[in-house]
Amino acid sequence: MTTTSAESVIAPARAKSAVVSTTVRRKQGFQHGGWFVAPFLVLFALFVIWPLLRGVYLSFTDANISGDGASFVGLDNYRDALNDQAMWDALGHSAYFTLLVVPCITLLAFLLAMLAHHIERAKWLWRLCFFAPFLLPSTVAANMWQWLFTQGIGLFNHTFGIETPWLTDKSYAMLAIVITTLWWTVGFSFLLYLAALQGIPGHLYEAAKLDGANAWHRMVHITLPMLRHITGLVVALQILASLQLFDQAVVMMDFGPGPELSTRSFVQYTLEQGFTSYRVGYASAMSIIFFVIIAAVALGRMVLLRNREEGTR
């Protein structure tokens, strides 16, 4: 047997052995890693998958809060929900809140991050002040701003010398919730922007300075393009969070729907149907509709981001 023929026999055997060993290592790695992932999978299935499947089932029944005597009603709950004007009004309130919050919080978080990134003295203090409100529970933040906006005794009106009925007039109630939300939640987006700013290579700014670019040109042609991915993430997260408006609105309006139902969100209306009107099946159908809307928003964001990335290649 010549050397060439021997190598032709040995090479496939080595390749096959390498494939087998790689497969074995992958199986062993999966077996060992599976034990670490198993607790999460169990909890995920117990507290996410099972409630979701249970909600889908209940949406096709006329179940009440007691859980007794539920009968199958098909698509009646979905049909009633789509014809429910109060549900569409509540969804409109959530969408209106989202349209107000998302642009403001994105711009504010960027400006605060730029300030904290470029300031020289007491950086830790500025960062703490901008991020600290986000650590407060929603009820604490809402109660604080409810007192600040209270007409007659509130610090907000007293400071500016006005008598605006922030919490009792439908023209101002949602604006009060938006201001509260901006103060309370901007810290999270601020932290994302600050981390992204610290990751921009410094030599890009140095090269731009040598080319004569001023601060505005450096921000427009370096900072903003380098932050486009984090901006997309911030916008997506804020849209998903804002559509689920509930805590601050309910607490600030004393667990009611606000003046003339002006602050009743989709989530709040769903809970009212399930736990006040005892229509669990109907509330489940509304929850599934809302889940589809949230999923569509998230999917749409992914598609737009993918098309944008493909267009820049």
C-alpha cells in the first residue's frame, strides 16, 4: 500500500472520529448544562406557560371568579370584546400614554446620560441622583407625586403659583401620570445610554477633533450613529412597558379610572372585568387580545431592525 492510499484511508477515519467526539462532547455538555437550566425551565413552565395556556382555555368559556360552572362559549368573548367600546377607549388611553412617554423618556435619558458622561466633578453623585428614582416601588413614587399634584396643598402648584386641578380634571390627569412616569422610570434608560456612551472608542472623537469637527458635528456624526442600536432597544422596551400602564395610574387616581374615565388603561379595564364584574372568561379573552397586540409590536420592531441592518450592509 502506498503512502497516498494509506492517507486516503486514514483521513476519513480521523474526520469521522472527530465528528463522533464532537457529538459526544455536545451531548455531555447538554446533559451537564441541563441540570442548571432545569430549575428555570420548571419555574417558567409553572408561572408563564401554564397560566398562558390556562388563560387561553378560560377565554373560550363563561368562567366566573369562583371557577365553578364554566361552560364553553366559543368565540363569544372575543366577539364581545372587539365590540366593546369601553375596551377600545381603554386601549386608546394606553396608546396615548405611550405616545407621550416614549419620545420624552428617550430624549431625556439621552440628555442625562450625556451630562453624566461629560461632567468632571462628583460623577457618582449625578449618576446616583438620575438612577435612584427607578429603585423606588411604583406605589411609593405614585403616592409621592399624588401629594405633589394635589390641588390646594400640593407642592407643585404652590411652587409655580398655580391652581391646576392635576388629578381631578381629565385635561391634566394623564399629563400628571406622564410626568410621574418620566421622573420614576428614566433612570433605567439613562443607565443603558450611559453604558453605551462609555463603550464608544475615544480615538473616534480625537480623530474628529483633528479634522476640525466641533462638538455638534461629533455628536451628530459619531455619538448618535454609535447609539442607534441602544436607542432602538430603549424605544422598544419603553413601548412595551408603557402599553402596560397600570400601577402609577391606579394609585394616583385612588384606585379609580380617573376623571371621566380618562386614565383607565387597558390593563386596568381588564382587571375590572375579571375581579369587579367577575367575568373571568371575558377578561381572559381581553388579555389574549392584549398579548397579541404586544407580540405584534415586538415582532414589528424586530422586522424593522432587521431590515435596517440589511439596508446598511
